[in-house]
Amino acid sequence: MPADSDATLNAIAAELSVVPPRDFVSARAARAKQIDDRVLASDVKALRKPVLAAWAVNVLAQERRAELDRLLEVASALRDAQSALDARRLAELGRERRSVVEKLTELVSQLAEARGERLSPSTVEAVRETLNAAVFDADAAAAVASGRLTRPLEASGGFSVDLEGAIAGRAADAPVSPPRKDSPRSAKESAAVARSRAKAERAVRAAEKDAAASARSLAEATERRERAHEKADALEERVEKLRRDLASAERDLAAALERIDDLDAQVADAEKRDAEAQAAVDAARADLPE
């Protein structure tokens, strides 16, 4: 495919890479119908729908590039500090890297939600891993910066990030990171530094995943506790109402029993008067002359 066709395909791929996932298939078909070049149209039809995490990172890369550039600057500075064996600078940049990655991960979630896509915890973790991959690997950084990811990336310590099938269109058109400056050190030293860095990066990522899992567990436990408190409060209010109702019923019962006692006394008095009256009637009849 000629270079201008490559550029056109990549431009279309970038355009489709930020289309909401639910609309991707129809948008791809509509875009292909607009193309007269049969080969290019076929290539557009073959473009893969981005995985949700990749789509969300593409939105960041294309619509909030300044924020992403900050991460790429940190990544470049980290590579320079590693080349210079500057331990203090590496520690400082490591902290900054974690802070920027967390802020961008939150921003990506917000951008996705604003477009009607709520990211699950596992998708958020895939976004975080993709951003970390961009820090640890220059080619991964270029892939993320292209805004044409089809799947999330995985940071892999001292090894290159697997980019096979990760970029829509022609990967060669993705921005290329500046080459790293070689420092005057032996291959043995370089290998030792790479192993040490890979080990440290794995430990950091493991700790970050554990921290994220702990944060999710804490949030879930806190939510369950709040629901339990709400239920307990509702039950306490219900019990208090039942107590008030019971006290009122007991007062009504006492009044009713007192009323019954009064009526019993009145009935007894009436029965006594009735008996006396009946006795008087009987006595009067007995005094009648025969």
C-alpha cells in the first residue's frame, strides 16, 4: 500500500479508535462505504474494534494529549536517569510516575463515563497497566501516543512490551520516541542494572495491584458497613415506634379495664336495685286482699 494510503488508513483508524464501542461496527461500515479505493475500503473494514480499556486510553491520547504527554516526559526522564545510574533521581521519578499514572487512570475513567461507558475494576486495572507499559518501554509509549490501540498493553519488566496486533492501521506511522543515549558502561553493568530495575518494577507493580485490591476491598467493606448501619437505624426507628405504639396500647388497655370495672359496678348496682324492686313488687302483691 502506498505511503499516502497508509497515512489515510491510519487517520481513519485514529478516527474510529475513539468512537464509542457500541457504535464502532456501524461507524466502520459507514466509513468504508465512503471510500472509492477498494483496497483501502477493505483495509478499513478489517480494522479491529478496540477493547474497552484500549478505547478509553485512545480517548485520553487524542482528546487530552497534554496530560498524556506529562507521563511520556516522566518516562523519558526515567530512561535518562537509568542510563546515568542516578538512584536518587530514579526514586523521585518513580514516585512521580506512580502519581501521574493514578491521576491519568482516574481521568480515563471519567472520560469513559462521560461517554456512557462505566469501567469495571478489571478494566481500570488494564488501563493502569497500559499506562505503566508506556513508561517502561519506548515503543509502548509510541503505541499509546498513537491513539490507535486495539488492546491494552502489559508492562513486562526488563523485556519489550508485546505490541503484536496492538495498533490499528499501519504501526510504522505511530510516533517514535527519541532514542536513548547510551552511557559508557559495560555490558555486564547494563545487564545487572536491567535485572535490578526489572525486579524493582515487578515489585512495584505487584504492590500497586495489592494496594488497588485492598482499596477495592476497603471500599466494598465500607459500603457494606454503611448499608448495615442504615438497616440498623431503620430497625431502631421501627422498634422505637413499636414501643410507642405498645405504650399507647397499654394505656388504652388500662383505660378499657378501668371502664369495665366501672361498668361492672354499675351492673351490680342495677342488679341489686332490680332485685329490691322485684322484692317490693312481690311484697305488694302479697298484701293485696283476696
